[in-house]
Amino acid sequence: MSENGSALQRGSLVDQAIDRIRDYIRTNNLKVGEVLPGEGKFAADFGVSRAVMREAFGALAALRQIDVANGRRARVAAIDGSVMAWSIDHGVATAQITVSDVWDVRRVLELRTVELAVLNRSDADAAGIIAAAEAMAHSQADPSALTAADVAFHQAIARSCGNPLYYQIVRSFGSLMDEAVPRAWKTRQTEQQRGNMLRIHQEIAQAVAGRDRARAISAMDLHFDTSIGDMMRETSGKYG
């Protein structure tokens, strides 16, 4: 068999092994943190080499579907939005999706998450959202701290909405926001512009805490309207 043919067969075996591991997790109803059999056991059961299983384990670890730590057996991993984040970042970097596409999706998601947060948030959630809005107000002189507080604010809303998938999706925008939030704040050159945006965040926080659905949605909508205006002022077209 040629070298290319051998590589293709190996790739196919690895793909099949990945599918078999996923099937094993599903059929055995394994939950986060539960232990998987070792590579040797899977290799024997599936009739493949340990090298194939090692590649399959590595691929699933890279996808954050299993945790593989040195000296420990592989375990079922918790859902992790970072994989989605890599895909989104790659899509933007390679012009497969635009910054406007990301913004449009994020707007739809965050209008829904703030609505659900009003209904489902705990007292601790409300306190965390308010704290993040206050941290933004106290961090105006420190772009790094302001960015961190802004990202934390939106993630706190998504975390409190009662649907973990919304949180993971909103979290997947984090790396874009780390770059874009400072750029957006640079467009707000007057104290009035900066103050308006901080007040919008505080309005959202207070509406969620007060379980005021209409007020929360309206304030989040205003936030995106204002931010889109800021983004349009950015000649580079970066996401804000």
C-alpha cells in the first residue's frame, strides 16, 4: 500500500475510533467527570492499534469532549464554548463570516438571554450582574479592566438565564470581545458618550434584578443600537 493510502486508511480508522468512543459514552450514559476505559481496552475491543486509539483520544481531548491528564484515566469533559470560539475566530479571520454576521447573531442571543435572566436569575446572579456593571463604571481609566468587566457582564446574564447552551455560545464570543471592546470604547470620546453606555449597562442590570422583562429587553436593544453606531464609526470595520 502507498504511503498516501496508508495515511488515508489510518485517518479512517481514527475517525471510526472517535465515533466508537462517542457511542460508548452515549450508550453507557456517562456523565461529566466519569471515567472512560483506557486506550488499550478500547483498542482490543475495537480491533485497532493503540496508536489509533491514542490519536482518537487526542482528537476528542482537543475538541474538549474528554479530559486527558497526565497519569489519569480519560474522563468525560464538560461542555466548553472555547471550541465554538475557535471556529468563530477562524471564520472571521478567513472572511467566511463577517463581523456584522457575528454582531447580528449576538444581538438576537443577548435579547433572549436577558429576557430569560429576568425570569430565571437567582439573587446571587442578580448581584453578580450588578457588580459587573459597577465594575465597568469604576474601570474607565483602565481599558483592560473595563474590557474584562464588560465581558463578565454579558456572560453573567447568559449564565443566569437558565439555559447552559446560551452561556456557552455567548462565552464563545469572548476572544472577539477582548479585542473589540477596547476599540468600541475608544470611539466614545466624550464623557457623555461613555456615561450613556455605562448607564445602559446599569439599566440592564437593574431591570434584571427587578424582574422587569420589558425594561430589560428595551435596555439591551438600546445597548446594541448604540454599539452598532459606535462600530460604524470604526473605519477598520472591527467588531465592537
